[in-house]
Amino acid sequence: MLIRRIKREYFLYYSLYMALCTAAGAVFYHVCAPHYAFKAFWLIPIWFYLFGLFTGATYIFVERMMPHLTVHYHLIQKGVKFFLSMVIILSYAYFDEANRKAFLLTYLAYYFLNMGYELWFFCRIEMIKKMIERDNHSRKRYRRLKKQ
């Protein structure tokens, strides 16, 4: 039941969060900084959204099959994300020199916003799991004391 709840909440909240970030970025580029706007802007939120969906799906798999490896999963996932981000940034900078500064700043903003969201969500999940575990432990202890 907890896994289903985690899955539903993650995908719902992540979709809303990315929609808000994308809308804020589009408004920023069209209203505040139209001279920095670039055509590949939409690729950044799409990339982070797809990677976030993949992250959520694999987290649920790891949580179901190997719950003791969730911390290792987070570390590996962050490393892969960082490596792929470097490849994307360097590739874009190589092919589009005119817009590389705007792309880099936008990409970094999305990267850190996305990282903050994932950190908040997965820490929240770990806290919920610990509360459930502590509650179950307290119930077992109460039953033992009651039997004596």
C-alpha cells in the first residue's frame, strides 16, 4: 500500500512541479529576458521530466525488490544524472555557441530545482517509512508488555 501511495504521489507531484517550473521559465524568457530566449528551451524541461519519471519508476522497483539498497540507488542515480548532464551541456555548447550561456544557466537552474525536489520527496518518504517502522515497533513492545 505504501508503494502505491509513493508511486501515485511522486508522479502527480512531479508532474505538477515540472509544469510550474516550465511555465515559470517560459514566462521569464518571454517577459523578462526575451533577448536570451533560445529555441531549445523546451528540451530541458522535457529531459528532466522524462529522467524524473524514470527515476520514480526505478525507485519503486528498488523499494520493492531491494529495500536495503535505496541509499545506494540514490547515489548511483545522482551520479548518472550528473554525468548525462555534463554530456548534454558540453554537446549543446559545442553545437550552438551563440546560446550556450543561456542554455547553461537554464539547465543549471532546472538541475538544482529538480535535485531539490527529489531530495525533499525522497527524504519525506524515508521519514514516513521510519515513522511506520517505529509505530510497528511500539505496537509490538506494547503487546509484549501487555502479555506480562
